[in-house]
Amino acid sequence: MIYKFRSKAGADLIMLGTNGDEMLRLLGREAAAQGILEPADLPAARRALEAALAAADAAAAAAAAQQQDEDDPEACARRAVGLRQRLWPMLQLIDRAAAAGEPIVWGV
């Protein structure tokens, strides 16, 4: 499944199913073909995503510190597409939608 998140406050955001499912789980929601984030829910959604990013960054730093390989761990980390890169467009959409008082919908 492909998610298409829409808001009148910004451009459409398209995510592959696995990434969209993960993001919805981080928001405390079930993966669903249709849904809505009301304007009142957007600040809590942003906080939830920021907390997940902080946890992911801490885990990545711990893993890099434990790596005993001769390869440059920072170079490997730069090549991988992480949670921060996947969630950044949604954080931007949340900011715009919250500022405009518009909901974010998908599957409609």
C-alpha cells in the first residue's frame, strides 16, 4: 500500500506502505487505509515523532560506538536513509497544517 497524506496547508506527501505504517505506529495509531489528524492532534503528533527521532538517534549513536569494524561507521550512517530523513517531510507538513489550522488526511 502507498500512503498519500494531504492537507490544504501543504503539498501532498507520499510514503511507501512500510514507512507509513511505521509512522502511524509512532503516532499511536493503527495502520489504516484512511485516516485523519485533526488540527488539535497535530502538536501531540509532532511531539511523538520528535521523541521517536531522539530514541532512534540515541540507538544509532550507541551502535556506532560499539562497532569495532575498520569501516568508517559515520560513512555507513550517512549512506543509510534513516528515520529522520523519512519523517522530515511529515514534520514539515504537520508544522504547516498546525499553523493553518488544517487537518492532515490520507486515503480519501
